[in-house]
Amino acid sequence: MGSLNRKKTAIAGGVLGIALVGAGVAVFGGGDGSSPATAAATPDPGVSAAAVAASGSVSASGTVEAARVRDLSFTTAGTVTVLNVEAGDKVGKGDVIARVDSTEAQQNVHAAYLGLTEAGDALDKAGAKSTSDTAYKSAYAKYVQARNAYNKADRALTGTKIVAPFAGTVTAVSATKGAEAQAGTSVVTLTDLSDLTVTADFTEADTTRLKKGQKASVTFDSLGKTVTGEVVSIAPVPVSSTSETTAQGPQTQSSTTVVQYAVGIELSSVPAKARAGQGVTVEVKI
């Protein structure tokens, strides 16, 4: 009997111990039966998944570009008689860069001016009559034609020279003195190197997280310098689209299309040795 009583006492003690352990778990687990690990893994209901995904930053490679670049050409064809610049020269706004032979254009302006003067005199004589008079109407029509001819000849004369539209640096010269220059064909490329911007190509996924006004850091790879910037433009259409094919097995392949959009960055400052065409790394804070 003593042995049996001892066994019952041991069993009862074990049951009580299990009960106490279970109670302890309930108490220290928050009283709702969940373990500490489970409670810690529960997401904060005040933070959305979208907010978590939008945190951080995105980056892309970019290129330094001049804000103003202009290909300059003659609007009147002719033989190049004056070429005042070479690549690398700096010019001011209004400086004459090049000329073609203007002899014929000057003669046409003189002839057109004489015709305009005669038409004006004829109109003055007819002006004393009623505006309904046929002679006056004819004189006025001839005057308008003469005036248009003069304006056209004057524009042709103006087109025999190239004038710098802004101060900048000549970055390319494609004409030579004595050669024929066609109207509309680029003769000189003028670049404003004092105003540099950055354009970076971001992937489609990253572009959806960008908007104007976001702050950016721009690292000039060759200079080892980083400056701040701001997103000022996002291209509405992609600048490139490439397909990447990856082998998944002996007979299967996976194809992925990578789409990129050009994003413009305005720099807060420009390093002293920065040049158009340099490579940069752009990181935009989201």
C-alpha cells in the first residue's frame, strides 16, 4: 500500500507541474496563448506594405550633359569665306562665327529695295483715289508683292552668316573655308558648358517610384566627388528596351524585357573639373 500511495503522489505532482508550466507559458506569452516569437512577428498595423516597399533609394548610371547644345547652320547656301572658330574656342552671344559669299544676296537685296520703292511711289499716287478704284487695288497688290520680295531677299542676306545665339564653347566644326556649305547643314556645334545637367536611365520598376522634386546624390565616377541634385524630369516614353534570355534547362529558356526611362537631374553645384560626357552614378532617395 505504501508503494502504491507513493506512485499516486508522484503522478499527482507531475500533473500539477505540467499545469503550472502551462500557466507560466500563458502568463509570460501575454495571456492569450501566443508565444513571444509569434507576437514579435505580427506586423505593425499602422505601416502598410506599400510604405515598406517604397522606402530606401534607387540608383542608375548616368551621363553629364550640357543644358544647351545647338547645331548652327547657314540658311543660305554658298562658299564659306569666313570661319572664325575652331573646336574648343569660346564665343560670346552675338559673335559672328562664319560667313558664306554674300555678293549675290546683297545684289538681290538692292534690286528688291528698288522694286519696293517704285511700288511705294505708285501706291502713293493711287492713294488719292477711292479705295474701291481698280487702279488703287492693283497698286496695293504690287506693293505687297514688292515688300515680300524685299523681306525674302533680306532674310537670305542675313542667312549668309552664322551668329552665336548664346555664349558657349565650340565643340565641333564640320566646315572648312573655301568649301561649299548647304543651307540647313550643320557647320558648328555650340555648347554651353557652364550649365551642366545629368540624365540617368532608370529601370521601369524604379521609375514608377520616382517623381519630380525628389532629392538625389550624384557621384562623378572619374572625379570621386559627390554633389546633391533634384529630379526635374521623367521621360514619358522609354529610351531603351532590351531582352535578356536565360537558360533554365536543356530545352527551356526564360526571356526578360528590361525597359529604361531617362530621368533628368538638376545639380545644386558642379565640380570644377566636370565635363560634358562624363559618367556618373545617380542615387535618388525615395
